[in-house]
Amino acid sequence: MATILLTGFAPFNQEKTNPSWQAVKQFEGKATQDGSQIHVAELPCEFGRANEVLINLIQQTKADTVICLGQAGGRPEISVERVAINIDDARIPDNAGIQPIDQPIQAVGQNAYFSSLPIKAIVHNLRQNNIPAQVSQTAGTFVCNHVFYGLMHYAETHHHIKRAGFIHIPYLPEQAVNHAGAPSMSLETLLNSIKITLEVCTKQGQDLALTGGSLD
Amino acid sequence: MATILLTGFAPFNQEKTNPSWQAVKQFEGKATQDGSQIHVAELPCEFGRANEVLINLIQQTKADTVICLGQAGGRPEISVERVAINIDDARIPDNAGIQPIDQPIQAVGQNAYFSSLPIKAIVHNLRQNNIPAQVSQTAGTFVCNHVFYGLMHYAETHHHIKRAGFIHIPYLPEQAVNHAGAPSMSLETLLNSIKITLEVCTKQGQDLALTGGSLD
Amino acid sequence: MATILLTGFAPFNQEKTNPSWQAVKQFEGKATQDGSQIHVAELPCEFGRANEVLINLIQQTKADTVICLGQAGGRPEISVERVAINIDDARIPDNAGIQPIDQPIQAVGQNAYFSSLPIKAIVHNLRQNNIPAQVSQTAGTFVCNHVFYGLMHYAETHHHIKRAGFIHIPYLPEQAVNHAGAPSMSLETLLNSIKITLEVCTKQGQDLALTGGSLD
Amino acid sequence: MATILLTGFAPFNQEKTNPSWQAVKQFEGKATQDGSQIHVAELPCEFGRANEVLINLIQQTKADTVICLGQAGGRPEISVERVAINIDDARIPDNAGIQPIDQPIQAVGQNAYFSSLPIKAIVHNLRQNNIPAQVSQTAGTFVCNHVFYGLMHYAETHHHIKRAGFIHIPYLPEQAVNHAGAPSMSLETLLNSIKITLEVCTKQGQDLALTGGSLD
């Protein structure tokens, strides 16, 4: 049994909603099939503060499995992120008006950290359950990557965290209505994809040796 | 009150399912809010025969409103088609192995017919209900356009048909799983979009004067 | 030998240049291999007036071959248009501030006209010469389609016009710089594609029976 | 003055050509404006061996500036890569038939290395010269990333290398002809982009503080 922390984000970039929090909040107080308890929280879309809130939550909940979710507007599939990089480079200001350019997230951190979620098994199980999914090789350089990196940096020196990682999700249909040509995913499918991901994370030992690579 | 005929297609191009029929078949025997009766049918994905089946169905059901639906794999939104053109040009063979190139559908038909559905009102109402939708300026040159053209050609000389048109829909998630990067739409959203479309078709008089144009 | 009229457009939609006129203007006073004389002109990006200017030019030059070119920002390939439809539906105002919605271009015109250029042969020859090209099933509903329709409508009743049609071309690289993620085509490639198109138009008899269709 | 090593790749994934080598080979024996000598080489598209060949070339040429180029089929712009990650995950076999899945490139290497090219200045100067370009946050997980990582790993412990990095380039038009809908870039534009990149690398001190970030 695990103690699981799931996070979503506040809306950003002029959106009125964020699919990650819309989906994650519905898991409050729930448990996985093996009895793992689920905690949920919304992170602010702010450099620095998002990570402070996240670390506090990890310490309060004593979570050993942490999965952060964020919106990837324009992507058509569930994107299970592979790697977080040690850089903030913001194309737009965050919700506090901060716009760092080429700043390291941690002065003494590693250049990058790899997800410790079973990312191939998650993608495989999502597809088996008819949900479009892929491994993603970049979480960008905005607050999503910032949180993903902060999480993995913390996990490296706090060994009570067994599994941690980041998942990007598409727009909700209600958001795509305002972005001509943008793909979307229904809330039902998002909830189902989180449920499946949690089951994989509590049951899967070593990750599956399936390709999830990209040519470029 | 209207008598409505809804059609979907059989699977084609190596797909195991066709979202249009998966969605349409669930409306069998149902009625709209104003009591309009709904008939449904699956059309074969075959040049020529699809139109024979369709015309027979129209005559049997005495439908005055006919909406044909088809799969547009790769499109992210509900596409309400504006115009059918008098040409068959098949990039792949149809389900009977026929692959016409630059053949007119009707030797004496008009070059094109415009949908008589309230296409702007449909798109407007879908978006109001949080469903991504757009007017589309082309239904392609395969069996979908063939059926759309055949329908409108028949409607022009059989005035008991008050409204007729064609709507393209995205892949289901279970199909997109096999097409990396392809957008999809859940069955629930598809069903909701058809329900809204039917209500608009039975209630809307003249179409709304909203832009649904494309620059190129 | 033919007399050829080539047109491009003025810039629109906040662009500083229009690749169609940048390319077309370089053919002023030139001739094809068989001695056909080439005339060029820039059309205003204005509903109504563009067609007046075009018809005047056709009458002045006594052209029997007319090819209009326009910008399709976001398309990656040369798009040889198949069909013009009898509708103006403007997503943005034209350069005179006019924004028609669902207005027929000609009250008594056909619903659509097909290009009388050898569109399949043009695409085939462009590809043979290493230039990405495709048949396109829609020229949109803005001024490009308006001119294409106006041209074909005129050609139908003025039989001195033997071949007429419309070709959409991508952004120039200098334009794509301002549109993240947009494809572009170099001026050299554009010039080469027009040269090849003109040779095909003067040499090709009946069009080739090659597929140029679209599934949706 | 610098000694510059430029590399391209052999064709892969059923292509007959590789735009990176087609472009790079034309710089053999040339020099930049400040007299920096340019060496060029073609790398095999093979895990392991590509890096052996590259390291040998660096040692032979005593290059202090190394820029490796590779094909990114489907990307529309020059992609100046930001980061190489320590993983091989091949979606297809390389040219020697090898297909590693989730193998670290260096058992004791860092998780990732950042390019030491002035990536923002390169993108800025390319755009100033009308060439579409962007910073890219992922070089994939195939041989391109493998070489990029191998290069940066070597550079970290061999301080005679002052600047090193990787640039992805689009298909040539002659390749895009076989990939419907794929963007391309002309050889002239590619050559111009390399020329500009080399001038920036020899003249630019510290990189420019311009955003080149991605939201996801």
C-alpha cells in the first residue's frame, strides 16, 4: 500500500479552467484497489511558490508516490513525461507575473532527472484501455517542468518517495471550443486515465521494456 | 414534427469500427423534444451502393430530414460540412475494391450542392454546449462526399426533404490509440453532439448569420 | 502557343508581403518554351473589386490561359485547387473592410466550378521535379475562392479561355518567421513551381488519370 | 579564430538522402569571416559507432567548436537543440539493425547536458535573416540525441572544446514529396542557416537573454 499525492494546476494563460485540477480533485479521499490512500491538491501556476506548496504537501501527507498533472494545450494524447530539465525559460509570465529566462531551477541540482514512474507500463495500460497515450520527451520549460524538476530533485534526497513523475493532459472540450483546430479529451476519459495510472503505479514492479522513443 | 433519418458508415481503411455508426445506432427508435421520430441505418462504404441504400431508406422512412455522418480520421472537431462536389476521386479502394478517379457522381447533376442544414446554428450550439465544432469547406472526394452529394442531388428533385446534410466526426479514442498523434472524441461527446444537432435541426428556422469561413 | 495571364494578390491579414505576387511578378514579359507570352498582375485583396480587375485584365490581354495564385498561410505544399464554390464567407474583413457572410458570389452562377487546368499533371510534374505539391479540395471561402469562382464563371461563358484555375502557395520563409510552427517555401522553389506549371499547361493535353483525392 | 567541426548524418528510416549531410558537406575546406577553419564529416546513423567516429574526428581535427546536424522529418523550422538526455530509446532499428530501449548512453554520465552553443543568439540571427528557427527542448531519443549527448559528455571532460551542440533541420523538398503534408526547407535556405550559425558561434560571446521556452 502506498500513500499517493496527486496534484493539478490552477488555470493559466487566460484559460478559465485547468483540466489537471478538474480531473485530480475528483480523487479526493479515494483509494486504489490495494487500499492506497489518495490525497489531492491544486498547485499555483507560479515559479518557486508551486514547488514550496508541493514540498509542504509531500511532508504533510507523507506521500511515497507523487504524480503531478498539468495541461498541455494542443497535445491530443495523455503525455507521460520522461524527463525534467534544470531550466526555467518562460514564454509568458506565470500567474504572479514572473517570467524567468534561462534560470536554473536548482543551483546545485542535476541537469535533469528521469521520472521514477513506470512510464512505459502506464502508456501501455492506457492504450490497452482505449485511451490515446504516449511517452513525452519534454515537459517544456514553464511551470510544469519547474514542478516536475522540483519534485524529482526532492525525491532524490528524500528516499521515502518511491515513485514520482509528471503527466501532461490535453485541453477539455470546453477549452478547445476557443482554440480552433485544437484537440481535446473528455473529463470522463481523463478520470479513467488517472484511475488506470494509479493502479499501474501501485501494482507494476519494474517498468516494461517497451519502446516509447522519438526519432527527433 | 419531422421524420429524421440518421446514417453512419461501416468501418473502412483497415479500421475495426466507424465512430459514425457507433454513435448513430444509439438513436434508433428515439425522438427529439418536439416528437420527431428518428430512424437510423448503417451505409456500406462503397461507391454507388451506399447511395442506393440511402435512397431506399429515405423512401421507406419518408424522412424529411436526413443527416449522414462519417469518420474524418485526424480531424479534432465535429465538422459540419458545407458543400458536396460532383466528383469521385479515391485515394484508396472502397470496401468493394472500387477506386474511381475523377468520375462525376451524376452525369447531369450540378457541380456541387450546399447543405440545407442550419450549419452555422449547429456549430454555434455545439460550441455553446462545450463541444469543439467547425464548418468544413470540404467533405473530401471519397465515399463520404459521394453520399453527401447523392443525398443533396436527390433532395433537389424530391421536395419532401426539407433538410439534409453531412457531418464528419473524429476518431474514437479506441481508434486514435493506433494512430500516434491523432486527436479523438469520446462516444459520450459524440452522442451529445448528435442530440444537440437534432434539436437545432427541428427548432431552428433560417440559419444564423455567423461566419464559418476559411481563408484558404 | 497561348497567351497566359498570371495573377498574385496584395498582402492581407497583417502580412507585409504576399508570396503569390512576389513570385508572379518575376514572370513579367517572359515566355514559355513554346513561345506563349506571359502577362502578370497583382489583384487587390477585396471582394468584388478583385474580380473586376481580373476580368479587365483578361479582356485587355486576350489571355486564353489564366492562372491565379494566392497565399495559403500554414499549408506546407503547393496546392493546386480543384473547385471553386459560389459563396463568400469571410472570417476577417478584406482589405477594404468588407466581411460578407454566406453571400453567393453570382446570383445566377453554378454552385461550383471545377478548374480547367490539368491539375493532376501539374501535381505530378511538380513532384517529379522535387517540389511538394497536392491537389486541394477547397480554396476556402475568402477572396481567393472569390477570384477563383469569378474566373471560372467568366470562363464558362467566354470560350476564348481554354484553361483557367487557381493555385495556393505556402508562406515565404520571411513570413513564417513570425508564425511559430508554420511551414514555408523558398522563393526559388516557388518560381520553379510556377515555371513547371506553365510548361505543363502549354504542353499537356487531357489531364492525367492519377488520384488526387482526399478521404475527408 | 576557431577550428570548427560540422557533422551530418547518413540517410536513415528508408530515406535516400539526409539533408544534414547534403548541407554540411558543402562547407568542406571553407572558413568563417574571422578565418576559422571548417572541417566536415558524415556520421553513420548507428548507436555507438556514430560517437566513436565523432570522437575520432574531434581528436584528429583538434576542433574547439563542434556542431552536429541531423534530420527532423516533419519539423518546419531550424531547431536549435537545448538539451541532450542520457537515454537511448529507439522506435525503429538504426542502420546497423540495433534498437536499444531505455539504455543509458553513458553509465556514469550526467542525466543530461545543455548545449554550449549560443542557442538564443543563433535563433535570433536566423530569424533576423528571414529563416524560420526555434529553440527545441528535445532532440528525441534516437541516434541524433545519442550523438548530441556523446558530444557534450566528451566536451565536459575535454576542455579544449569551447562550444558544442546540435541542430535539427527539416526535410528537403525532394524528401517531402514522399510525405504528404510534411513541411520542408530548401537546400539554399539550409546552407544559409548554417553559414549564419557559424558566424554567430565565432562572434557571439555570452548568449542573448531572449526567451526560447515552451509551455509544455
